[in-house]
Amino acid sequence: MSLENVKNFFSEYGLQDRIVEHDSIGDTVAHAAQTLNCKEAQIAKTMTFFVHDAPILISMAGDAKVDNKKFKAVFQAKAKMIPGNEVEQIIGHIPGAVCPFALNDDVKVYLDISLKRFETIYTAGGSLNSTIKLSLKELEKYAQPINWIDVGKGWIVNE
């Protein structure tokens, strides 16, 4: 159902054909990058958290990890991931298929600056084997983030 919701979301903009269903995308950023023939960092991994009991998503580059100190500085709270068995009910997508589109109404989206290095980004498409290729501007337009934030670490600035 999540894939259908993402397709419906993008059909409003005439972009539903951009969602690609693969035989297998793999279970890691590395596998996805290999399937898509792109850099691992271009895979936007979208992580789910509770902040003050409210659900949020953070999409960041595939080579970035959450920096707990930066997270706390931005949100005035410790990083608390949503348990995997609750993600679909709270967010609207299953773990591994989470993307910043077609979400439940109360979910806030943030984009990490680690993504700003790329003109082209790939996100999940609402299923374990689907992706959508977007420009950075398109990602920002359709994800409708609250803000760009800096909560990542371990990524390479000049890649």
C-alpha cells in the first residue's frame, strides 16, 4: 500500500513514472548504490525518530551517520529512533521503504545538509524494491521539509 501511496503522491505532479521497481534493491545503502549505479552517498536514507513524542523523519546522505551531539543541539532532545515494529503505523511506510513522501499527516520532515553535495539523489519509493530519482531541488520541493539541518557526521564534504 505504501508504494501505491507514493505513486499516487507523485501522480499529482506527473512524476509517477519516475518510481522504478527493481527485482531487488538490496538491504543496505551499498547494495542500493550498486543496483542504481551511483555513489552510496547519493542514496538518501530516511531515518525515523521521536522528538518530544512527535514523529520526525530525517533524510541524509547514504554515507552520513547521525551525530548525537548535533541532533541534541538541533532538537533539544536525545535521538530516539522509532522502534521498527511501530514505523509503518506511525510514519506510513515499512522500515527499509521509508521515504519523505506520502506520509501520515503528523510526521515532520527534515533534510540533512549532507545531501546538498549532489544534484541527483535516490530515495526509497515506498516499498523494499522501489526507488525514485530526484534532483536536489525536486527532493526539497516534494518532501516539503520543515528545514535543512546539520545532524550528520562521517560524510565527505567535497565528494
